[in-house]
Amino acid sequence: MVVEDGSGTQYPLDVSAGTGFLSVNGAMAAGESATATIGYQVPQAANDLRWVFRTTGPDAAHALKETGKVVFAIMP
């Protein structure tokens, strides 16, 4: 998970910028949820920000194929 700005610069997750870190150990069942607060240190002048989530491994690809979606609630 990274934040990427309009110029393509990527900002990695920064555990010191948030209040916690979520680590899921194993598969999550359909409909199951997990909650965490994560943080990034991004320059104030950065613009056109987007959050990039990439899945890896057969389990993640299978889950996405089976459900057809991944839902994120992004709060300010």
C-alpha cells in the first residue's frame, strides 16, 4: 500500500505517522472485516494523490476473483 502523487512519486506506509498497523495473518472470509489506522508522510505540496493497493500471492488473487471486489472505507 502506497500513496502516489501526480508525478508518480510513491510514499510508503509509515508506521510512525499512524496510530497502528494492521497485519492480517491468513485468509479472511467473505464479509469479514478488519479495521486499522495507517499513516503516510506526504509533502504538503504533493497533489493528485491516490492510494495504491496491490495484492500478491495466490490467496489474494483468488479472493478477488471469487468476490469480484475489495471494499475500503477511507475516512479523513
